[in-house]
Amino acid sequence: MPLTWTDSLEIAIALDETRPDIDPRTIRFTDLMQWCLALNEFDGDPEHCNEKILEAIQMAWIDEREN
């Protein structure tokens, strides 16, 4: 099933697996958006992305990395 912007935890897990060298606490939202769009399983519309969504993905990624 393709990922969309509402799948913040699943996106965070995918990003953690594909970008293990990135510290999610220090990322720029412009980079985060591009990394989400580049995920093979991602099928979200870039027009539906906003700062609140990116923040939720970032927080889920931080939580995933810490656990």
C-alpha cells in the first residue's frame, strides 16, 4: 500500500532505514519533503504537504531513532 502524507510513522521508519546517517533533529523541512517524495513506496501529492505534516514526520523519526 502506498504511503501518503498522513502516514507519518511509516514514513519515519522508511526514512530511518534509507537514511541512517541523517540526524532527524537537525534536518531542514525542504530536505525532508524531498526525501519523502523520493521514497519508492511514497505516493503523496507535494501540494498537500505543509509544515505541520513535516513536523509530525520529523517527530516520529526522532521517536523511532530513540527507540
